[in-house]
Amino acid sequence: MKKLYYLSTCDTCKRIMDTLAPLDGVTLQDIKTTPMTPDQLTEMAQLAGSYEALFSKRARLYRQQGLHEKQLSEADYKTLILDHYTFLKRPVLVLENAIFVGNSKKTVDAARQALHG
């Protein structure tokens, strides 16, 4: 399976998608219009090693809800990501048994290499 989870209103996601292009054979899922299912999130967490690895601590809601002052469990991270798409560190590219999470240059370069060889 080749799948990219992104947010269509996010300029960073758009820029990274342009960097990764062409995205032939990659299914695109805009997480705002087509929310992730619990099964999709579980699969991503298994590949990433944890739900925390998928969680964006840069999300505005993270501070607004006072989450930065709490000890969050894996179950908390899962629930928060499923409750609101903004908590997913984006974009997330799943290529068979590999996952690339976030927008760091190192991650994007590795994703591009894995996608295009």
C-alpha cells in the first residue's frame, strides 16, 4: 500500500507533495475531508513505533487545551489524533512497511528516495 495522509489547507503539506511528485500509485487522503479511521491510525502507529511519534506538539490546540502541562499516555495520543486531525504530525507517507512522518528535511528526503529510488 502506498498512501499519503495530508491536509489540503496546509501550505507545508502542499510544498512537500510538490517535492515528492510525481505521486503515481500513491493514494491521497485529505484528513480534513476524509478523517482517518481507528484502523488506519493503528497501522500508522505500528509502523511508527508509537502514537506519540505521530502526534504534533506544534498544533495550536496542544497549548490551548493545556496538554503541554500533562503526562499523556499512548491511549491519550490515539484519542486526541482521532478526535481532531490537527494533532496528526503531517504529512504521513506510508510505503508498504515503511512510514515517513512529518516535514523535516531529513524525513522528506528519505521519503523521496524511497518513493523514487
